[in-house]
Amino acid sequence: MPSGTHLESTSAVLSGEPVCQAKRGLDVVTFGETMVLFNPVSVGPLRYANQFEKTIGGAESNLAIGLTRLGHQVGWISRLGNDEFGLFVHNFIRGEGVDTSQVVFDDQHPTAVFFKERQIGREPNVYYYRKGSAASQMTPADIDPSYLKRAKYLHITGITPALSDSCAKTVEYALQLAAENGVTVVFDPNIRLKLWTKEKAREVLMKIARQSDIVMPGLEEGEILTGETSPERIAACLLENGSKLAVIKTGERGAYYATKQDADYVAGYPVQQIIDPIGAGDAFAAGVISGLLRGWTYREAVQLGNRVGAYALTVVGDIEGLPFWSQISLDMDRPNKPDVCR
């Protein structure tokens, strides 16, 4: 394993009303790669871009920051290069109140970067420079069992197992620990076909889904995984595969959720102008998990996911549009119903 060091930190909720702060432990633990993101100031091909804004991007840290802003205690595990970009990523995430005590700084591998190419009226093109990154060197030894078992939920994405064989083994180990310690597993397939083929993704990710309590694919991802095209059939296949709850994101229509006892569509929230759709799926997942942590019904949790995801669509960047709890209206058909800690 590459040499590295842990940098200790403490977690702090920066906004809103903490939901479960009185209880010891973590609400959610997640792990994966976060990169430095360069957003061009101008619109058009990158070859003509001369000025960039620097921020961060990574599905797992997006979710961690989203949940922290909603008032939850979250831990993020990863490896970062022992370089200026690694320090920037670490300080940014820790500054949002996420616990980064399990992050390892790697002396031999760099922090990854990526660029967005902005286009008017279309999703941005994304260019990754992540091969051989510090995060791709993660191994099971980077997961502390005593840390993971403190969590109520373990969040995993399909990006991490695609980074390297050692990352795939790390995911397997985390799933094993979650099963042994009664930690609920939430899986967002987050399929990146720049990292692997559809066939390989389907094989690996359906195995992870089988070991997950909650699976939340987008409609196209669900089709890749199951071969089905409708939210109902995709959800049915995931439930037959072993999951307890399937939530299918359907874009502006909202989402469809299903268990073996209940299923329904939940309408999305209208957005007047979509500025940047990247990161909205992570925001949606943060909203759903937040609702479940609060003891809400599945429908109410998905409604919250739709609302949080809608906020994220309106701002450039992966995390800049993630709302604080104080921004979220509580009038979602839940009058006088208090939150509870799970």
C-alpha cells in the first residue's frame, strides 16, 4: 500500500438545525474519489477558455456535503495526493463540516482533476484526468471497521469499484462490514462509461445492488443494469435481485419508488432554468437519505430528494447549489409531524 498519513479533524454542522447531533456516532459514512474541478468562465470549447474557477467534485463528497448542510453527521473516507490539490480538497470538505479524520494523504500518487466544458442549453462535456490517482489506490486497509460500524447508513456509488481492482475490493470489504454490523447500505450506481464497459458495469453493479438495502439509479442506469426500460420494471428487477427499496430517478418527472409492499411516482419540483445538471443526482440522494434519517415515509423522503435535487440544478458546480436545511420548506404534506432520529 502506498505510504500516507491520516490528518485528524472534527465534524461540525455549519447550518440549519442538527437532526441527530445529540446521539453519538455518525448518520452516514461514504467513501470515494473527490477531484479538483476547473469550471471555465466562458462558454464553448475548452481550447478557447483562458480563465477557470477552481472548486471540487466527487459523487460521494457531494452527498456528504449535501447531508451535512441538511443537518446530519457524515464521515467521508478517501485517499488524496499529498500535494496542494489534495490539501485544497481536504480543507474544502472539512470546512463544510464533514468528518475527514479517515482521509489518507498519499505521498506517491496525485490528486485527480477534471474540467467541465460549458455549452448553452446542453449538459457540459466533462474531461477527467484521474488515472493513477491517489484515490484509485484505496484498499480495504483504508476502511476502519470501528469507524464504519458507528454509522447508521453506508453510502456507496458505482464509480469507486470502476477505479481499480483494489477499489473494487475495498467496496466488497465495506459491504461485508456493513452486513456484519447492521449498517443500512445505500447504493447509487452512478455509471461512468468512460471508466468501464456496460457489460462489466452490469456484472459488478448488480452484485453490489444485491447486497444493498436501497438502490437509486437513474432511468438510463436502470436500463443498463436490468435491461428494462420502465421505472416499474427496473424497480421490480432490483427488488427481485435482493434490495428492499428501489428509487428510480426520472428527470423532470421526479422519481418512482418501490418496495415489496408499496410503490408510487413522486412528482418533481419545477425548475425555471437548469444551469448545471451535474451533481443533481447526488443532491437527490442526500435528500432521500435525510428524509429516511428523520423518520419520514418513503414518499416524503423522495419528495425531499426531489426538492434538494431541484436546488442543485440552478447553480454552476457540483456542490455550490446544495441547499442548507434552513432553505428547505417543511410544507410537503407533513403538518406538525416532528422529526425523529433513527
